[in-house]
Amino acid sequence: MRIPEPYRAYLSPDSRWMPAIDWNVKLFGAHTQEVPCGWKVPEESHTAFEWMLILRGAQSTVLEQVEHELREGDMLLIPPGVRHTTECRASEGLHYFAAHFNLDDALFRQEMRRCGPLLLRSGSEENRRLETAMRQWVGLIRSSGQYATADLFRIQAGLFEVLHLLMRFVSDRAETAVSPTVGHYATLIAQAIKAAFGAENLGAPGYREPDIRIEEIAARLKISPGYALEVFRQIYGISPRGYLSELKLHEAKQLIHQPELALTEIASKLGYSSLAHFSRQFKRWSGTSPSAYRQTLARIEPFRI
């Protein structure tokens, strides 16, 4: 790796350096839950990866019109943008762990997306080491929902251990590595879309839905709009406009998970002129209305980083 200029004068010939790491990692909605037969989550997709472990019972998940029956010990990784439904039909019910995470490393995203939905069956060689790490990670959840800073470091370390083992597995299956240039531009485009969306400004006076134009982003990066679309789809699997829609849907769901917020208040925070407008858009994204989605939510205690 390239040695930073200020350090070169002090180095001996046998100096060894670790690589510089500048990742943005986000973990949210990680939780365990026990549900009865008949429990169901409407069709949805996420901007983040979803990682599931069946702790007991059975779960039916439909991914891209293919149904999978998951049993105890099975693990499932769902890439961003993949529409899916989840249901418990087992008479004994279901106890599961699920977590959503994002990591803005282009190589990680491309290799995970190339693998598509990844189902690791209990008892398989690739499942064994991952399941051990996953169960240790799940063991960090506290029933009180209260976490100190030291706990958050342990939780994040658990996430990285799982991702380390997962990346070793998928790297053996990956065909080619992503071009550094492709990864660089795709990441910059995603950052520009997030900045324009401005989730941190939701609810501020005058907030309105952003008008994202890929032509303007491409011009700032000094690349053509066609190339911008190509590299973004290669890494993220969806168009920039689809990515913005997923960001909006994610924020809407996060707000709907807060029972103290009325739906009219949520619509206003997201920049919609009326609840009816927000409801129509939410149903177009998710296939269900905001009120119906809220009714399906079971009460959970997630941990977040």
C-alpha cells in the first residue's frame, strides 16, 4: 500500500502497514422474535442486506417468485432490492433472528449481489462456521434493550466476524472482481443520492421530496449519464431512481415502526402534501397501505449501530 508522506522519513526498510479502511457501516432492526402460525410480513424490499437465522420452528420465504422453506439452523441473506414475503405456516410457530445492514464497499456489494439470495442450509459445510458466529452474535441481545458504548463495540465486532466468514465463502464463488473505477463511481453516485434525500432533515420546515437527476450527478463527476447508470446498476442492481425510492420506503417504514407518530405526521415529515398522497406512494412501493403495514408489525426490541 502507499505510505503516507509524513511517515516516510521515520520508517525502516522492514516496516509493514495495515491498509487504510474508510467504510460506512450501518446495522439496524436486528432482533429476535417468536411468532405463531399464520404470522406474515407483506411483500417488501430494502436498500440494505437482510440476514436471517431460524432459531426454532419453520419459515416460508418467497424470493423472486421462488418459495423456500427454512428450518432451524438455516440462514438466508437477501440482497438489497430483492422483493420478498415471509410467513410462518408451521403449527409449532417460529423463533427467528433478523438483521439489516449496509456496508459501502463496492467489492463486497457486487460479490454479494452476484451470489443473489444466499441460502445456507443447516448441517452444510458452509453453514457450520457461520452459524456458530451468528449464534454468538445473537447472544449479545439484551432483553432490556439498554446498551452501553462497550456493548455496541461488541455488537459491531460480531457483525464484522459474520461478514468476514461470509466474504470468505462468497469470494470462492465469485467470478471476477469489480473494477476499482466502477466501484468508485457507483459509491459516489449513491452518496450523492443520499445527500440529496437528506434523511437527517426529515421533518424540517420546508422539507420536500428531492428531485434527483442522474444527468446532474454525472456532470459533477465528469462522466456520461449512460456510464453513470451502467456502473450504478452493476454495483447496486437497481437504477438510481429505484435506489431513491428504496431510501424513501426505508425511512417511511422506520417512522411507521414508531407507534407514537400519527400517519399524518409521518407523511408531513417525509415531505408529502397529504396523507392520501403518502399512502398511495407507500402502497405503490410496498404493495400495502401504511395503516395495514403498521397493523402487521409485532412489537420487537431491536439493537442498532
